[in-house]
Amino acid sequence: MENPWRLTVGLPFFQCNRAVDRLNIRAILVFSLLWSRPEMRHAFGVFALSLAIGAYLFTLPVAASGADEPPRAEGWRPLFNGKDFSGWKFRNPAAKKVWVVCDDVKLDPANPARLLPVGSGGGPNAVMLCGDDGRGSDIMTEADFNDYELHVEFTVPKGSNSGVYNRGLYEIQVFDSFGVPKLSFHDCGALYERAFPKENLSKPPGEWQTFDITLKGKRISLVWNGQSVYKDMDIRYGETDKAAFDRLNQENESKLPELRVTLEKKGDRYIGYFGEGGTRASLPGIDRPGPILFQGDHGPVAYRNVRIRPL
């Protein structure tokens, strides 16, 4: 027996399909007519190219504006909230209050050796400013860290001086070394009195610069303004100048055995072992987990985008 559904329902579907075929034929004829005209082929080509470019751009990540950004890998966290100094403490609470939070800084037109605050902070790129004459207190994190990657952006005015102390012990010098033809153990980027960069990567006073520091065990690496300075350098060994050589040897008598240096003069160089303690003016004691410390008693300086990733 013939299927009644096929007779009653199939017929409209068959008629509909024939109608669609007629529409398709007409569309093909219209498209062929348009394609025969050069200006229409050009318009179709531009349209197709625009769609392709749009689709590609849609897949790209959105670039952040403003300050330099460290890698956005998992595990990075800010050390400064941009609003206040929560999570930080002063090494000398009785010192003059020179640290403030602001949006940005600028060189003082009346005194290029000072930085002036701009705004009151609160944003993602807010600044920690050691202002006025910069003769206040060092500031350090309340938390201690052992092995980590650290991203810091900084700027100094003319002639100023600060430093980033890793574990509160090992200072990477922050200094206005712009234009210095040959760096030394007290210039910007130096592992203070133990090593110094072979190339001066300093930017002019008032411009923002970057340190990317990796400290793992006894080895430190530094990338300054995007260029490698030290790679897995042992923080216990290095070279210094005569003044530091004489001072450190004199200080040996009053130090614990673990903190004593073993340095020797070879030609015009002073090299050797610096013990298990920190660089000059660090926190006391032997190497151990410690804070991130910014020097705040040697002159004006500003820091921002301070981020860490424990290893």
C-alpha cells in the first residue's frame, strides 16, 4: 500500500525544493553577471580581504598601555597595591617621612635633583615615591622570599642613589649613571661592591627603567632595560675596589666566621669570596629568606609595577 504520508506531505516538500532550485539558478545568473564587470570583482576582493584581516585581528591579544609589563605567566603577584603601603614596613620608623603614593612623578623644574609627585595614586601603575630630599627610611616587604623572579621599574633624578636589596641582603644598585663612560662597583646595575655591568644601559634622569632579577639559591641574574647583565652569578664571589677591599678585611675581625671575606689582590684587581652575608648596608645576618628592600635614605627615587613570582 502506498504510504499516505508520502502522498500528502512529500508533495509540498517536492514543490518547495523545485522553488529553491529556481532561486539558486537565478542567484547564480545574477552573480555571473556581476562578476563579469571588473569593478565588481575588485569590490568583492576588497570585501573578502577585509573579512580575513578582521578575523585575524580578532584573535590577537589586547596590548596593555602605559608602563612596562613583566611576563603575565602564572604565579606573578604585585607587591604594591597602588593605594597605600600595606604589606610594607619601614626599617627605621623614626626617620623622616618621605615615602608617598602618587600616580606618577616628574623632575622638579626648579631642582633637577628632586622628583615631584603627580596625583594621589590608586591606579594599577601607581608609584612609590621616596620624595623630598630622599633622606628617610629604607622600606621593605613584610613578607620574606627565598627564590624568585622580581620585576621592578624605577626612576631617579639627577645624581640620586637607591638600591634594590634581594632577601634584604644583596643590593642591585640604583643610581643616576647616565652618561658615565665606564661603570664601576657603585654605579647603576652593580651588585654592590662585587660586580658591575660592562655596558652602561642607564636612561636619563626622570625616565623609567626596569630591573628583572632572578635569585635562586646562591645565584643571581639581572636583566636591565631588556638586556642581560648577569646570568646565574654566584653572589658569594666577585671583585671589588681597593677601598672596599681594605674596609672588608678590617671588618673581618668583628664578624662571625660565616660572614668573613677571603679576598686577595691580583695585579690591580681585588677578587675572592665575600662570605655568606649581604652587601654593604644590608640587613644583618647570614643568607636566608628575606624581604624585598628599597633604599630610602640616600636620595629621591620612585618605584612602580613591583611584582614577584616565587620559584
